[in-house]
Amino acid sequence: MRTHDRSRSEFERFFATQKDACFRALCATVSPLDEADDLTSEGFARAWERWPEVREHPSPAAWVVRTALNLHRDRWRREGNPRRHLFLVPDEHHDRESLVDPALLAALRALPEQQRAVIVHRVLLDLSTEQTAIELGIAAGTVGTHLKRALTALRIHLDDQSTATEAAS
């Protein structure tokens, strides 16, 4: 098999196994879902353009998500938006919502930016603490602290949602 064909099939396997995880990771930060979908596609397109380099990255999926988030940030700045965070008002209904529980998505979007980033990398992309620290440019201990705080906040938020739902029924 020629090198190009081998690279292509390797990338196709990577895409098939990681596209949903990358999309879910972007949904935690980017809304509307169409924007997250476009950014996921663009992140993978750029990964393909640089595949020999990206496949050597400790986590190619994290590379895709980081690239997509950088694109989103750049678009946000170009549009002159005064707010720093990277999300808008969540979509009410969309076909891709089956990939992400709406209550969990709302809880993720309510987290502070750094906690959300740690959840995306540690939980949704399944990176180690060390890999997450490298990707986010923070200390490994800081990853643990943010993860603990984020999980506590998510648990409280989701328990409150569950209690409110039960009370309404």
C-alpha cells in the first residue's frame, strides 16, 4: 500500500472514531449547534491538511478541538463581539442534540471557562491529567482542582434539574 493511501485510511479511521467526541467537546463551548458542527468539520479539514504532523500529536482529537476553538475565537473577534466567552444562546431543538443531553449541555455551558475546558479535555476527549495540562497550558494540579470544582458544580446543577422536574410532575 502506498504511503498516501495508508495515511488516508489512517485519517479516515481517526475521523470515524473521533468525530462525535470532537463535536460533543465543541458543543460544550460553542452554540448554536450548526456553528459547532461547522467548526468540527473545519478542524478535521485542517487536520487532514497537516496529517503527518497531527498524527504525531499526543492527542490528535485535542488538536482538532483546539484548532476549531481558535477558529471560533478568531471569528468572534473579527465580528467585534465585546463578550469574552465563546458561546451564544443555546439552540432549542436540533437533530444533533441526540449526541449531547440538553440538560448536561446547559450545565456545561454554565461552568466558568477554565472548568469547562478541563471537562472537555479530561472527560469528553478522555485525555490524561498531564495531556490536559499540556493542551491548556496549566499545571497538572490545576487540572485536578478545576475538574473537582466542575464535577461538583455539574452534580449540583443536574440534581437541581432533577428535583425541579420531579416537583413539576
